[in-house]
Amino acid sequence: MTTREKLVKQEKPGSRTKMNTLSDTAQTKKRAHTPSGIGKDPDKTKKAANSKKRPTQKDPKEKQKRQTRQARKISLKIVPLGGLNEIGKNLTVFECGQDKFIVDCGLAFPEADMYGVDMVLPDFTYLENNADSLRGIIITHGHEDHIGAIPYLLKKINLPVYGTRLTIGLIEGKLKEHGILSSANLNIITPRDMIKFGCMSAEAILVNHSIPDAIGLAIHTPAGIVIHTGDFKVDYSPIEGGIIDLARFGELGKRGVLALLSDSTNAERPGYTPSERTVGDSFDLLFKSAGRRRIMVATFSSNIHRVQQIISSAKKYNRKVAISGRSMENTVAIAIEQGYLKVPDDILISAESIKSYPNDKIIIITTGSQGEPMSALSRMASNDHRTIQATAEDMVIISATPIPGNEKHVNRVINDLMRLGAKVVYEKMYDVHVSGHACQDELKMVIALTKPRYFIPVHGEYKHIKSHAELAIDMGIAPSNVHIAEIGQVIELDNVDMRVTGTVPAGRIFVDGLGVGDVGSIVLRDRRALSQEGLIIVVATIEKESGTVLAGPDIISRGFVYVRESEELMGEARNVITTILSNNLTESFYDWTSIKSAVRNELSSFIYRKTKRSPIILPILMEV
Ligand SMILES: [Zn+2]
Ligand SMILES: [Zn+2]
């Protein structure tokens, strides 16, 4: 897209009319405008003309246009490559003059219809094409959706990486697994540090979240200050690490903030997210009531504060703690080593040794291989876990909310555990989980403190981002200064306006085993078809000279029908193929491609007529 797309009409900050709804902005966004023009939205022109306040529109507009051209100062570009209209793979590029830097570099977990895909990465094409002007990567916190893609990016472009101590510790573990730790340039920063990326600097600001050591960023640029909250919540009684630095957000707001990019995950939820400490109180009550039962707590491995509270309550009720799950073991080891987790002596035991303790002396903290709690628990419930089986003697506490799309699976695990006779406690019953993300009142507080000119809601599906945009508009930010962005957009902002000036490649790169990007949409379509309709292979051997069929045709099927019970259908199918072959094979000339496609098409319509199914058909014709 080369024509500058004008998305906003110039408007004084703070000015706002009731007529300018969000959908107006969305419509305006789609219309192309002349490069330097102020938005000439026909609808708006009509409205303005009808309002009688400015009867003559054309001349003043032209004049304004000329003034704008003169007044426009240096602009900043923001290019999101992930994290919008999706959960995960957060990555945003900030650009000014000749300099660019990256905020976060995460992965997304595959959706249910992405068969065989292990993880999803952002598209790095734009970064590879601009490697010379990239000055570094700064990471807000150690969750997979913010750090998971770092090894894959560093293998392509080796950039310095900046993050707080725990974040860098977790990144180190990843780079080690990928064998690229020794060549990496990792830098530990602390809140209020300022990191220079060419003409821009990123300042770390302490925030609260469901992992320790999380930061937001104030990005100081020649165009102005942009605040990126990262993932955050406001916790006035955090377990460790201090309260979010609201004072700094306020100071920056006083100096003037050009734009705010803020976490939209919980933008639909009114009120406040409760403090992590409330979960500790619930643990105390539940552990007390557990009696002779063994206790199992399933949670996300990165939630060190949650683990801390479980260990503290375990100490109170004189139980040992076993950690189960590789990702949980790794995270806990790093957190202990770096002092984020305080563990009393002799309280930790190995998962293998739990059998040598009575039930009422044990707490098991468990998570799955990807750090997600339900996968391991489901194996424990179905007696499929290597070391631990759930029993009727257990109290199972699910201290997490399902990842969106995973709710059905979670319900199945709860049903299985209850059927076994275990007592199951989950969020709906007690406060055994709190979110790591801000609800509406906290989001409003950050908008009020920073008083941004432009607002770009980030980190969430469309409905989250949209709710957050409405929240900002309700607080008086002009709708034209609020942008619902999409990945791949080049969003340019300066003292005059905010507009989309182009697009860059953005999308999803699939990782399957060792392959990165070799599974594309066609492979996925085949996998989907195979999973739903199955496969039929047709094999025949044909003599080259005469064009006669020497062997076959034979039909092999997988995932289509059980052949032994469908002999009649298979027999008819074989007749169909024999007819196709004899019609297409002559002594003098035959064309493999057209014979194969005839087999595929005619067999496919025969099968569909008989069964209303469309399996993948694979003809293998051998010439001798
Ligand atoms: Zn996070
Ligand atoms: Zn996140």
C-alpha cells in the first residue's frame, strides 16, 4: 500500500463530539486520501456542512492543509507484527529516523485446527529486510507470548536483548536449549533504567503482573514520549517486587505523552483485579480443610508468586512440596537461584519420593510441558502420567483460568477427577486464581495518569481491543485519536495526527518439530482434510509398451471406512477405476497427468455419491 492512508481527521486533543462514534473512525480508516491532506471524509463533511457552524468548507480546509504541511514535525512509526486480534506472539517495532527497535518477541500456541503445529511465530520478513537499522530488543517480562520467539529471531538476526533479571534468566534457558546462548548479547536492566536505541530511548517502569520482574516502557523519541504498559495489573499488596510505579506514569503524563499502548486482555471486565495475596488466603483456608487428603495444585509454571504462596501455606500446615513438570522445575530452579522464591529448608522433595510420605504430609505443584497446567493434570486423572496418579484421596486445586478455547478440555478434566472421587476446587468456587491483567478501573487509572494524545489498545482479541478503545473514548479521548490497529500496519504519529501510512508482511509462521515455516496453509489444509475425511490410495501397475494393467487396481484406505465392512463399496470403486484406466490407456499414447486426475476426479465423485464424504485420493500408477 503506497498511498498514504489517512485514518484520522485533525482534531484538537480532548475535543470530542457525540456523533463521532468509534465505527465512524473505523470507516474513515478504510478510505484512501491524498498524501498530505487532512481527512476528507464525505460523511463528516456533510455533517459539518449541516451543522451550519462552518458553512464554507473548502477554502479554510485548503488553508489548514497548507499549514499542516509546514507544521508537521518529526514522526514516529509503530509497526505491530503480532499480539493484535489474537492471543500471543506479541512483537512491536518502534521506528524513528534511521533507527528501529523491537518490544517483545513472543510465540502463540496453536489453535485446535492447526494439526501437528507445535507453536506459532510472528513473520520476521520485515525485520530481516530492515536488519541494518534494528538497534535491539527490549522485553517486558518472561511469559512465552513475549519471549518465546526470541531464539528463532536471534538465529536470523543477532541483536542485543534487554530485560530484567528474571526475564533474562528465562531467556537464557531458552537460548541454551537452542544452542545459541554463547553468541547472544543479553543485558540485565532494572526499573527506571534508560536504554538507548539510536535516537530513541526506552525507560523501564515497574509494573505488577502474574510473573515477577515485569516492566512497562516509556519510549522517549524526538516525536514525543510513548508509553507501552506491557502486561500489567495494579497490585497494592504484591507478594514481592513492589507496587507498580504509578508515580512515574503520572510524571510522564505531566510532561506530555504522545501515545499510550495499553494491555487490553481484561478490558471487558469492570472493576479491579484482586491482589495476588487473596489467593494466599484461599490456599490457607483450603489447606486447613484438606484433612487427611493429599493436595495437588495445578497452576502456570511462570507464576512464581503463586508458587511462593503455596510453599508458604505448605510450611504453615507442615506439608512437603513436590514440583512436577519440566517447565515448572526449570522456572522454580531459576527463581530460587535468583532470589525471587524463598523456600524454607527441607520443604522440597522430588516427585518420585512422594510415595514415602503419608497423604496428609504432601502438596504437589504441577504444570504441563509448555507451562500450561491442564495437560499434566488430565494425564494424572486418566492414569497416564509417569509419576503421579490422581486418586479419591486427593484435593485438587486448579489455580488458573483456561486459556481461551481450552474451556471444554478443562471441564473434561474436572469431570474425570470428580468421577475418581477426588475433591476438586476451581476458580468458580473459591478465589484460587486471580488474573495478571488489569480490569477497567485500573486501565482507566493509567489513561488518567498518562493523559495520552493518541491511544492504541494492544494485547488482545478484537473484542478486548474494541472494549478498551471504547473505555478511552468514554474518558474523553477523541475517537479519531484512538486507533484499533492490525498487525502489519505502519502507524505513523506526530504533532499533527495519527495515520496508517502503509503495511508490511505480517502473519503466522508455524513451527512443527524442527521445521520452521515449512508447514504452510496448503499443508494445514491437507492435514485438516485427512483428519476429517481420511485417505484413499489407488495403486496400479501398467505395462509401458502395451498400456495394459498388469496388477491392481488396489485400494488402500486410512481413516475413511473400515475396509472389511465395506467390501461392496470397495469392489464398486475398483470397477470405477478399471473403467477409467481402460478408457484412458491406449497402445500408442497416454498421459500420466490426465490419467491421474481422471482417477482422482471420477473416484472422488463416485465416493461422494455413495457416502457424502470427500477423502483425499492419491493415485500411485507404476510403469514397467
Ligand atoms: Zn504476561
Ligand atoms: Zn502477554
